[in-house]
Amino acid sequence: MAAHNEYGAWGEKVAEQYLRHKGYSILDRDWHYGHKDIDIVAYEDDTETLVIVEVKARRTEEVTTAIQAVTKQKEANMISAAFAFARSTEHFFPKIRFDIITIVGSCNNYKLEHYPDIIHPGRQGGRRLF
């Protein structure tokens, strides 16, 4: 496995641990729908909300920020994959939410940011809140 893939897998593991600590249940990791994928599929234990999480792990933000690395095409792919996941599961979730978790730094010294409900399907223009 290439070094950047190993770093990305580490970032997903860190994000999963963070979400579990915050009271989320993890349904799947690295779920694929054709060429589209979802890094983490979770739900909040106290709600009926399916949470689709994109994880962006970067060693540095010198060129662009980790949040800027989530392109509109990536958002569209997440949305498509999320609805495919919702159709394929035996569980019913009346709400779907899209989160981004960024992790910047090294394995020993990193900063994690969680952006809940940041992508809004169907909203005109840039769907982000920033």
C-alpha cells in the first residue's frame, strides 16, 4: 500500500474512534458503490439520522486546506453513494446527514475538526456553509 493510502487509512481509523467516543455507532467503513465510496457510514445513537462522513487526512495545509480538498464532484459522489447505501440496508433512516472530518498533522501530533451537516443536497450554488 502506498504511503498516502496508509495515511488516509490511519485518518479514517482516527475519525472512527472520535465518532465512537462522541456516541456514534459505525455501520461501515470504506463502503463502495461502483467507483464511489463513503469513508464512514454511521448513525447517532440518540437520533434516527444516518451520517455519511468524508475523512480528509493531510500532513500539511500549505497548498490547500483539508476541507477545500472535498470538491463538488466528491460531494456529488458522496450523495449518490449515500442514497445507494440507504436503499441497500435493512435499516430505515428518516434523515441523512453529510459530515466532513479533517485531520491535519502527523500520527503523533494532529488536529481533528468535525464539520457536521456541512453538505446539503439540492441547495442551490455551493452547498457548503462556509
